[in-house]
Amino acid sequence: MRIKHLISSLFGHLVFRSGLHVLSLRDIIPVLTFHRLSEPSPTESMNYRLKDFKDLCKFLSCNFQVKSLSHILKKLLNGGTFQQELAVTFDDGYRDNYELAAPVLKALNLPATFFLTTQYIGTDIVSWWDEKAGVRHKWMSWDQVRALHRQGFEIGSHTKTHYNLGNVHEEQALKELVESRVDLEAQLSAPVTLFAYPYGGPDNINERNRELVKAAGYSCCCSCFGGLNTGGTDPFHIRRIPISHWYQSPQDFGFRAVIRRV
């Protein structure tokens, strides 16, 4: 597997250096997802090393037009054409998003969207997946969320309690959707219309609850199980690529995007 990634990185370097990616990525819209960043080497699958995040952001800045998710949604609705456009997102609301990710993004003038599980913000709650892994990671405070918003980053909903919308009753689903949006708008004093559903798999939302996302006033519904979007993508079926150390280098990711294997 490592040899395959090294070969992919080499071809990625050649493709992007030669400019061939410009043709290959026409009308293709990657949307990337991160969860946590770490200073040392990560030992958990949800962590992404800070150094590698910096390297990837530099690669994106040089080879893509990194746009806000709202910008991409507006172009989708207006039938616009896309050329090397890409969006960056984060899920859950971990504090390192504010402390580590935001400064890197700001230094490179890259927009990003942060999808928050609102009941976790400003608390010491330990998520079930962190508890299972035997770790504790801090959440952002509401002051930090507001600071991100003032810096121009987009804030979206990831439900109130990280509920699985694939198997929850409609009444509970609507409660999760509406209350999280109310929480965010009250804290930010601004409209919130972006949404990404928890866990992000194909089975983690059903079609009735996807309709409730629309009914709750959101403008999109984002998954997180890989795949690329095109100019004809439905905003309520936005695919996102979870970024992890499975990609050995920025060029490895780039080449896989070019050949549609992300």
C-alpha cells in the first residue's frame, strides 16, 4: 500500500507541476473535511498532524481556488461553471480548530466552514468516540466560535447532540436541526444556513430527515464518505472527503482527486 501511495505522490507531483490538473479538474468540486489537528504525530484516526495540514494548505493555495462553501452553493444554484474550486470544512467543534487550524488558514487567506455540535461547545463533555478511545479533547468556547465568525470563517450546524439522523424519529431529528440552528444564531447574531450531518455515512441520514434539513431552513446537507461534486450536484447531497494520513502527501491527495479516487 505504501508503494502505491508513493507512486501516487510522484504522479501527483508531475501532474500538478505540468498543469495537466487544470483540464482534469474542470467542473469538479472537492470539499475536504477535517476533525482534529495535533502538534505531534497523531495516534488517533480523527487527528491530522499540524505540519501536514500546513503543507496541504500551501498545496491547495497554489493549485486550487479555495472558496467558501457558501460561494460554491451559490454557484451551484445559479448553474455556474467550476474550475479548480475547492472548499475546506471542519466537523464537531474541537478547540484545536480555533487554536491550530484557523491561524494557518488565515495566514494563507483560505476560507473554511466549521460545523459545530452545539451542545458540546463551551463544555467538558466527552464524546462517546473519545471516551471509547480513552482520550479527552477540549471543545471550543462560544467566545472562540464568535472570534472565528468575526475573522470571516463560516459557521454551520452539526446538530445539537451529534445525533445519527439515519435512525432517529422525525420529531427528534427536527428538534436536533432546529435547536442547533437557534443556538448558533443566538450566539453569533447572524443567520446560519449550512449543515453537515453527523457521522457522514450513506446510512447516517434517511431521505425523510434530509427533507427536514430543508424544512429547518438550511441551504445544504453535507455528507462525509468521500467522492467529488460536479456542477450539477444537488446542494442537499454535497459529498465531502475526510482527510487523514491515509493520504501520504498533498500530491497523493491531488492525484487521487484528478483520477476521481477520493
